[in-house]
Amino acid sequence: MSEELITKGAEMHRLASQLYPICRSLTGNGVRQTLAILQQQGLDISVHEVASGTPAFDWYIPEEWNVDEAYIEDSKGNRIVDFTTHNLHLLGYSEPVNRTISLAELQPHLYSLPEQPDAIPYVTSYYHRRWGFCLTHRQRETLDEGQYRVVIKSQLKPGSMTYGELIIPGESPDEILISTYVCHPSMANNELSGPVVTTFLAKWLNQLPSRRYTYRIVFLPETIGSIYYISQHLASLKKNVKAGFVVTCIGDERTYSYLPSRQENTLADRVAKHVLKHLDSEVDYYSYLDRGSDERQYCSPGVDLPVCSVMRSKYGTYPEYHTSLDDLNLVTSDGLLGGFNVLKSCLLLLEHNTRYQASVCCEPQLGRRGLYPTISSKDSANHVQDMMNLLAYADGSLDLIGIGDKINAYAGNLLPIVEKLVYEGLLLKESS
Amino acid sequence: MSEELITKGAEMHRLASQLYPICRSLTGNGVRQTLAILQQQGLDISVHEVASGTPAFDWYIPEEWNVDEAYIEDSKGNRIVDFTTHNLHLLGYSEPVNRTISLAELQPHLYSLPEQPDAIPYVTSYYHRRWGFCLTHRQRETLDEGQYRVVIKSQLKPGSMTYGELIIPGESPDEILISTYVCHPSMANNELSGPVVTTFLAKWLNQLPSRRYTYRIVFLPETIGSIYYISQHLASLKKNVKAGFVVTCIGDERTYSYLPSRQENTLADRVAKHVLKHLDSEVDYYSYLDRGSDERQYCSPGVDLPVCSVMRSKYGTYPEYHTSLDDLNLVTSDGLLGGFNVLKSCLLLLEHNTRYQASVCCEPQLGRRGLYPTISSKDSANHVQDMMNLLAYADGSLDLIGIGDKINAYAGNLLPIVEKLVYEGLLLKESS
Amino acid sequence: MSEELITKGAEMHRLASQLYPICRSLTGNGVRQTLAILQQQGLDISVHEVASGTPAFDWYIPEEWNVDEAYIEDSKGNRIVDFTTHNLHLLGYSEPVNRTISLAELQPHLYSLPEQPDAIPYVTSYYHRRWGFCLTHRQRETLDEGQYRVVIKSQLKPGSMTYGELIIPGESPDEILISTYVCHPSMANNELSGPVVTTFLAKWLNQLPSRRYTYRIVFLPETIGSIYYISQHLASLKKNVKAGFVVTCIGDERTYSYLPSRQENTLADRVAKHVLKHLDSEVDYYSYLDRGSDERQYCSPGVDLPVCSVMRSKYGTYPEYHTSLDDLNLVTSDGLLGGFNVLKSCLLLLEHNTRYQASVCCEPQLGRRGLYPTISSKDSANHVQDMMNLLAYADGSLDLIGIGDKINAYAGNLLPIVEKLVYEGLLLKESS
């Protein structure tokens, strides 16, 4: 691996570490702090605030939630569970409380996982007023009978929902949508990997000398954020978005995962499947029935966007999911880098994917153009075979991904061949 | 199983028992008696008579056949084979005879099955004049040399072919065709199960408060009956029939069977395959090349009706087929009930099968409508998942069966969900 | 096998033997001699000459090459390698040379196969001026140090490229293209089998009382020949050719092979796959990615002809390929006859392949027309079943090959049934 790539992996992990302690939720200052840190990466992210109660299709923007402090004190005055230690300790959207109660009264407000006794679970109650604390089951079992003081100094009141939007313009008004979410507290694969990898994709796109597509990159609270965003941009999204990706759970090292769009074979799906097929790694292929993130909204009937999801270990499938064990040991530099590279490959192919047409009838005479390698090796043989096959299928009906699928070659490896053949006038690029 | 269902199974078996002794053939009084008994079930079946010699496409209505008595008497005057004992003893469409002949002269007129020595075979000769007797091979082997008196008092002469037709009107002129046949003598699976199950389907349809489809239910002699019927109604059948079923061999307990229409994926095929897939029973799937009943006519080129066949043990595949062993022990209350239920499920789904369109963009907020169950169990989880999946695929392009196929859910189980969602205004039913 | 067929196999092998010694190349007198011998088979092949330097799409006709003599003499004056012994000894398109050189100087001009020490390899250098000799590796290893006289009296200069064309007219201007090549020196499967089998197909077509299709049969130098031919006839080929076959490697006994057209399911592909499927022999199915002969030109983008290849052991796959071991022991009478028969079956099916429509609604009454066999056997049962199935699928949408595929019957076996049914008026042939 190149020094540059190792550095990029490390930088991503560093950004994840910086974001990790922040208490993010659907709304609140954690989202604002997160977006501010992402802006510091040199990205011109515009930050939007949407007032609580604003309607969005079938939904309303919820009240804003902020937390000053939250803890449980035992009868001796020890803070045995404290939000400042780990923000997962507090049930998301907990209402304020300040009482001294018995263990029996406390128990219904406690959440733990008997099967994972060392994990603090991630629990929220966005649409039903509750308060609660999450803790390891091991700790819960040590709790004595007796009185406990529970303090939650939170504000749950009309405010606004915050999201970020970054438009990176290209030559065409046609857009690639990249959507990730910034509403999870201290967990790493789900979900710091998404915003971190998205940030580095944006930085990479920014520095390209030119772009064919315009990139619409959004940092949203999950579900309500994408619903609101779609409600505001439906017509233009439907008109412009040619492919899109929900970026989530993309930082561990275990596997790659693919979850199709509802329509199953859109441009986004085709490029993702092509890249993953030619990846020398394990890939788990899911069905749209396994969906669980914002593709639920982007692909819903009437929205119908060509949006799929390329992940590493998919939400809901790995043991650390939605617990404190989903941390920065699970998400690694290499894991993030692998996810980044796969999505970058998808974008790169999309930038160059078009239909090609051979310009001469019958096979061209490659020899007199020096397009046969002078030294023959297995690699060069493959290269020549790819070149001949590419010309054989360049009938103007298949795009580069389609040709790659047909001739069992990675379209990324066909790009330099295409360049040569276009230069030699043997291949014509679709004009439009 | 509910008391009501047990009763229905028993009633069907009782009706089969009542019809069993009658000697049915392509034509003759047996068919008339059978239709009269079916009318007594409260069905307004109209009975039609078609004169012998009437042309029907490439065919003519055959002469009418009736039998007064038929027996073989040995030299001692014992009736060793007698039509009154079992009507299979007489070869169908036997011409009259009254002779005393030697065993050697008799043998070419005897039919038995060496491999099934206790079975009386079912043999007919509709289009070639013959006479003959069928008997068990065991009995045949006991016949002594000597003289035998053979008496067949039958009439084979111009008369008419009889069939029954029942139209149960619905809101739409679109029709579901149900076709069964009433031309087999004392055999049970093939074929009393067909007319019996069809009769009970008709009774069930009759008592529905309303019907979307008009039901065209015909009780015909096989082959010549359906050919004649099609010849008389071709244009209207082609115009109106949206799905149809040949009902035959639907009373034993061994398996279920499906035989597609020639076009293989008509509405009838889709609903049948969907119901059978979600049945917790063995199903044998056949090809149209295995056809053998009236789908041969309904699906013939130029007729092209969407007619398939849902059966229990298919004709020609079970050992008792076309012998006296196909009796009311083979066909049971449970067997008939199973067949009835599968076809009823098909009709029920057809009644409710339409395209649905989600009415809101993005996922609706089910929580505030109380559409999430308050107590969570595995069943309720499936229910919620089915609801979400149904909404996710309700894009107006798939009908309910198609959605069920897509989301791996039985469309019958989706019906109550659809009802709730339509009531809540979250789902729109296709208007037309 | 019939006497006639044994004779035909032997005649083909005799023709191959007659052609075997001739030194064929892309151009030169060997091609002219070959075409003259094929004309002697009673075929009205027109011989065309195309001047060197004539452009053809991206190519030019090369210079003409002829050889008077070529040999290597050792220091004792022995001709140790001699073109007159085997024309593979001379590298194809060798330029003239007449020198005495050391073994060290000679070695870069020698070609042999260490893995096949008894084979003389086939090597050419059409587009790069070179001289060289090919010999067995066993002989090469015996060469002593010392001086060698190398003599090649060849002419490599502007002349012309020769090809043959035979048009056998039919009732329709629609054409079947048969393309084979005449540019290989003394090798048998690749490539005398192609011109020999093609010659006998032409003879068979010639003697047919009538032909539906016009047959365009070309004997070309590979690659440049087909490129030139296409360049001269592109519009008419695209308009008229309904199916075509590249005939090559069709004379050994090991297997049959199929290589599809680029479009994969043209009429040519359908008939070839149908015939091969019903052949009681092993068949290797290749992909268009395995192409290697003139289908590369016929199927290239913009040419897009429906041309596939039916072979016995495919070029590049058998050990004797492109060596002196590919001789008349490898290619046999039986091998040639098998190849001939498969292609003849394809042509025969194409001649009779059309859409059929049952003329009566519902099943016809075959009995009264005597179309049921009077004696029943397994064969006759299959025959009746095929007849019923054929009628059941004769809806005017499927051609005979399509019906055969649908009913799992060889269309060749359906032809006599079709004839009977057409005669009886039960089946109508598509008029156009």
C-alpha cells in the first residue's frame, strides 16, 4: 500500500476519533458541532436549520434535544452511571428528571443486554416521552437495593433540526447523490464511518481537475432528515440524480456488503456490483427487503431514486451493532480506507462510464499502430485480449460497465485501454 | 380445524357418496341424474342438451349411450360379472349384445390388469363400436373353459349430450371460469372430486355478500363437452375470462399438483403458484406438456384462455388411477377439503388482487396511527415487516400477488394489512 | 451407416488428401490451385483476384507470396530441412535469403516446440518481414555447430489476393452465408476440413430440387479475406443474410463445438444449438469471448451478421493444433462426415423452419383421419405425443425450431409430422 493511502486511512481514523465523544442525536448541538468539524476539513458544507414542527410529507420535525448532564447517584453519593463517561449511558431523547427513587422504581428505566454483559446498549425514544439509562448488564447486576438519585438535565423543546449539504459542481447538471447521517452518539461503524468516509470522498472530488457529474452530498439525521430533504427537493432530485449511495457502516475490516435499490438494477446498482465483483474480498449481497437506512426513503414509491448502499459490515448483522462495543477498535484505518476506495472506484467509473462505438468496421489492424505490446507476457496478453474484446462489444449499445460485465474485465482496468483507442481514433465516445 | 370446516369436508364426501353409484359417460341419463343432484345443493345450474351429430369445430356430438343391464353368465346361470355390482364392469359405450359364446370367443372382449389383479380397469371406446367387460385379473384367471352368456342391453343411438352451466354474477363482466367434468362412472378422485369441489365453491361464491368477478362454472363431459362449449362461446370467453381453472383429481390426501396454462404465467397461473407456494404441503409442479384434461382445449391456439389446473394427485400419476381402486376410501373429507381450500384461496385472492399505490412519499409514520403493535412478538414483528414491505413495493406497478411474491409474504395474509392501510389513507386501490 | 454415407465420408477424406500437399497462404498460387481443385468437384466457384495494396476498412491487401524452394543445407551438403518435404518447414511469408551462416546465427530463425518434440510448428509473419524455418525440436537438438546454407527462393511482392465465391440461388433473395478459409498450408483439421466440408455442402445444396434460401458460399483467406469481402458487400450482406456459419475445424472425431455469434441468439445460433442439443454426442459450448476465426469480422460492431460457428475440436483446444500433427490421421472420414451431417441438418432445418398455425380451434380429432397409429409402440406413442404437442404450440408465434425447443423434440423429427398435418389441412404454414 502506498504511503499516501496509509496516510489517508490514518487521517480518516483521526477524524473519527475527533468526532467520537460528541453526543449526536436527531437534533441538538451535537449535530452542529459535528458539521463544524467537517467544515474544518476544508469543505464548504452549508448548514441548514429546520424548525421543530415543520411538516415533511407524513412527518413533523421533532423537538430539539440537548443534555447538560445526566447521572445516577447511589445512596453514598457515588455517580455510578454518568453521561460524561459515555453518552450511550443516557437513553436518547430522555426527558428531564430529578428524583430519588428505589431500585425497584429505577429498574423499568434501565436498559442492559444480558447476552452482552459488557456492552452498553444504544436505546432511543424519539416519539414517545421517556427517560432512561443504559448500562452494562454486569454493572446492573451489582446494584444494591436502596435509594438512587437520578438526574437528567436535558432540554426537550421546540428548536430546530440541523443538517449539512455540500454541492460540488460538475460539467453536467446530472447529479450523483451521496447521503450519510450524523445522528448517532458515540458509536463508530454505525455511525461515524459514514460521515468520515463521505468527508474524504468530498475532499477527493473537490481536488479533481474536472468532474462530469455534479455531486450532491448530504449529512442528515437518519429517516426524518432524509424525509425532510426529499420533501424539499423531490422534483429536482428525480430529475437530476442519476445514481446515489447511502454511506453507512463502512469502517470495519470484516467484509463488504451491498444492498440494492428497490429497482435493483439502476446505474448505482450496476456500478456497485461491478466494483464489488472485481474486488478481491468477501462481499455479502443483501436484498432490498434487508434495507434499514435512508434508502428506505430514497427508493420509496413516488421517490424512486437510483440509490443503493455499499457497506462493510451491515447494520444489524455484527455483534457490536448498537452498543458501546461498536467503537474505534472495531473501526480501523484499513477498514475506513477499504470503504473509501470502493466508493471512490464507483464514482470514478461513473465519471467515465459512457457508451462507446468502434469507429471502423471489422477488427482494426492494431499491429501497425503499435497497440500490440512488443514484449509478450501474461499481463500484456490479458491487456490485448481486453482491448480486442472491448472493440468487439463497442457497438454503441453497452456502456463501459456493461462491456466490462460482458467481457469479464474490470471496467477500471479498461479505462487506459479506452483512452488509447479513443486517441487512435478507433473508438468513439458517445457524444451526449 | 374448525367445526365448520370439518362439516364442510364431511358434506363434500357425502355428496360424492351420493353421486358415486351413478353410471356417467359422455352422454346419457347418468349425466342428467348427476346434474339434478347438484341442483339439489341449491345451485341454479341450467342444463343444456345438444343433439347427436351437432358439429363443434373439428368434432361432432356423439350418439347417446344408456344401459339397462349388462352381465356375463356362466354355464350354470351365475351372473359372474354384473354392471349392477360395479358400473366399471362394462366397457364404456359398449354396443348391445346377447350371445352365448366360448371362453376363447369371450377373451378378446375382456379387460383386466395383470399388474393390479384386484382392480377393475376403466375402459371406453367412444369413437369405435365395440362391446366388452372389465374385471379383476384375479377373477379372470378363475374363468373355466365353457360357454358364457353375454348380455348388454344398451342403447347407442342419436340423442343428446347434456351439460350444466352456472353463472354467478359479479360487479364486473370480467369472468373467472371454473370447468369440471361429469362423464366418469364410479371413480372418486378422477372424477367425482372435481364436480363435488366445484359445487361447494359455487355454494361459497353464492353466499358472498358481493363479488367482483362474474363466475362461469361449467359441468361438462370431458373433451367433446369443452370443445362444444368453447365453440358456442369463443368470442365472449376470450373477451371476458381473466382467469380459469380446470377442477379435476382434487380429493385425495397425498399431494397438491399444479399444471400451468400454455402461456404459463397468466393471472390464473400466478395466483395458483402463489397460493401453492405458501401452502405448508408438498406440491408437484408439472409442465403443460403433461396436460391431459380440458386445459388442452381452453389453452389451444386460437382459444388461448388463461386456464390452469390445481389438483391433488394428478391423473395418470397415482396407482389407483382409472381403476375401481379410485374409490371413496382414496378420496376423503380431508382430501376434498384441502382441494376446496386451495381453490377458494385462489378465488379469494383474485377477488382482492389489484394494484396498490402508496399515498404518501417516503415511509409514513405508522407509530402515530397506532399501526405498530403495542405488544411485540415474533408474529407482530412479521406483521409490521410485511406492512413496511408492502408499502415499500406499492408503487402502482405490482398487484397484490406480485407484491407478495416480491416480499415473500402470502398475499392472503396481506389482505388485513391492506385493509388497515387503505382505511388509514396510506394506500390507494387502483381505481379501475 | 448407409453405404452412401460411408462413401461420402471417404470422398471427403480423398478430397482432403488431394489438397493436403499444397502450400496455401494468405495469397499466392496455393490458393489458386486449391480453388481449381474445388471447381473440379462440379462447383461453379467464381475466382476473384484483389490487387496488393487495395484498402479494406482498416487494412490493405498484403503482397503476394510464392515459394520456389526453401531448404537448410548442412556443411556436408545434406538438405536437412526442406520445404518440399513438408511446407510447414518454412515460416509463412518468409522473405528470400541465400546465405551461409553459423548455427548461432541460424538459431534466431528456427522455430520448434520443446513440449512437442516431434511436431513441426506452424509459424507465419504476414505483417513483419522475416525469414525462418520450422522443425521438430528433436531435430533441432541434433544440429551441430558449424556452417549452414539457408536458401529461400520466395517472391514477396505486389500481386493479388485470391478468393472464391459460389452463389447457389434459391426462391428467396434471403441468404444463408457459409464462410470457410483456404489459407493454411499442410494441416488437416485447421484447415482443410472447412473447405472440404463446405464443398460437399455446396454439392448437396446444388442437387436439391429447390431451395428456399440463396446460399452465399465463400472460400477466403482468413481475416484479411473476410474483411475485404465484407467491405465489398456490407450493405447486401446486412440486408440479405438471415443466418451464417464459419466452417472450420470440422474433421476430427473427438467432440462437437459451438461458438455463438456476438448477438448470441440469432437464427444461426438457434438452429445450431437445437441440432447440437439433439445430437447423441458430446458438445463443447464456447462463448463469443473464445472466438478466433472469421466470426470476429462477421459479428463485429456495424457488421452484426447472424453468424456462428459449429465445429468439431475447436482451434486452439487440441494438442495437434497448428502443428504438423494436425494431419490426415487426425481428420478422418467419419470425422468429416459427422461435421457435414451436423451442418447439413442445420441447413435442412433452416430450409423448413417457419411459423405454423393450427387451423382448427381446440384439438382436432386425429382418429378419424387415421393419424393415430393402428399399432401402438413406444415410438408411435412419442410420435403421437409430438404431433399433439406440435399442434398445441402451433399458435403462429413460434417457428419450428422454437416449437421443438418448447416440446423437447428434435425439429428434424417434426418435419414428417408437419408434412402430414399440412396435408390434412390441420396446420397452416406462414404465408410469407
